[in-house]
Amino acid sequence: MPYKNIIDTLIKYYDLKSKITYTNDNNFGNYIAETDTIVLRKKYDNLHEFLMSILHEIKHALDRKRLGRRKFIKKYNQAGNMAINQGLDPYVYNKWEIKAERYAENNFKKWEHLIN
């Protein structure tokens, strides 16, 4: 993974103990709250895409750290179920996903120097 030094810097900065794993699938990233694991692609089209993905997943890890595993999973699933009950996509309209995306957008500039 060519971005390993960036990952290590961010994980250390945010004082996380999350494990990092890699996949070949098309998802930009994934966070597995049960095991505190951030799953990233092995390849990204560009560094911006990579940094946005890792920051998004870091937000999930930070929320889990703040709330605890059980409470985070419960609240995340509740938000997904609320979206489903309204006939909406449980991922796209999950408030935790929306917050994580906003967090990545808001923090990108702070870390942009890592990718230049």
C-alpha cells in the first residue's frame, strides 16, 4: 500500500487503535465497528480519493471510540433502519454516513499537505 505512511500518521494523530486491512473490491472504504477495523482499497485513482476515504472511515472509528462499540453499532443500525422505514437507502441516508462524509470534507484541507 503506497499510502501506508499517511495511514500511520492519521491513526497516530487521532489516537486510534483501529486495525487496517485492504481489499480489491470497489468500495472506497469500510469500517467494521465490531472489530474496530478500517478496510481500504489496495488502489485508489488518486490521492484525494484515498485521503477522503481514510478520513471518512476515521470518523466512524472516532465515533465508536467516543460512544463505545455497542452504543455506536446500535445507533448506526437505528439510523439505517430509520432510513429504510422511510423508503430510503440505509447507507446514503444514514446520519452517521452523512456526518463521516462531512467530516472528511471539512478535514481534507488540514491533511492535504500529506498528499503533495
